[in-house]
Amino acid sequence: MTAHAAALPTDQELVLKVIPMPADCNANGDIFGGWVMAQVDLAGAVLPVRRVGGRVATVAVNEFVFKQPVRVGDILSFYSRITRVGTTSVSAAVEVWAERLDLQGQYLKVTEATLTYVAIDAKGRPRAIAKDGCA
């Protein structure tokens, strides 16, 4: 697969930036997919937490696509948008863009995912989401 530089999304919110380190590598020298998935889960929860006005728990990873490997030293930018708000759950799309160490100012999409979070109360039970987004 050929990597093509692209423009960063303008219709989504930047919710997280992180640089993977050597400790995050697999045996091939690329960043573990599981490490990327954990960062996507964190990034994906930012807007749902804001929307529901409180705690959320991940209930589903609806889609997860690795498009390019992530390398040590990449500057990863996580962009997100809410795609659906239900009675107790919120779905969010996340795109991960890498700025390679040797290609500063150029970005390529390395991962995209859609996750669903459920609003929970202090006891961890699902709770209704107010129509205005407040608890």
C-alpha cells in the first residue's frame, strides 16, 4: 500500500496527540496494534464524555481499520466526531493521522475506527442521556 500525504480533517475535532515510543513496539519494529487501539479508545471517549456530561464505558468497537503502520517517533493526531446519540449510548468515529519523523508537515491516515460508549452512573449502570447533553 502506498502512503499518500493528505490534508488533516477540518470537520472533526482534534482530541489527542501522542508520540509512540520504543517500548510500544512489536517484534517487527512497528507500534503494537493494541497500543494504537488503546489510544483510539481514549480519544474516542473525549466527545461522548462531553456530550453526556459524565462517565462513559466502551461497549463496542464497531469498526477498526489499520491503513498504515505506526512508527516510533510519529506524531499521531487523533480526530473525532460523534456519529450517533441514542438513549444511553453515543458512537464516535476516530481518525488517526501520522506526521512521520522524516516528513514533517506531511500527514497520512494510519487508522480509523468507530466505537460506541454507554453513559454510566456512579455505580457503573447505564443511564439515560439528556437531550441537551447534560447529566
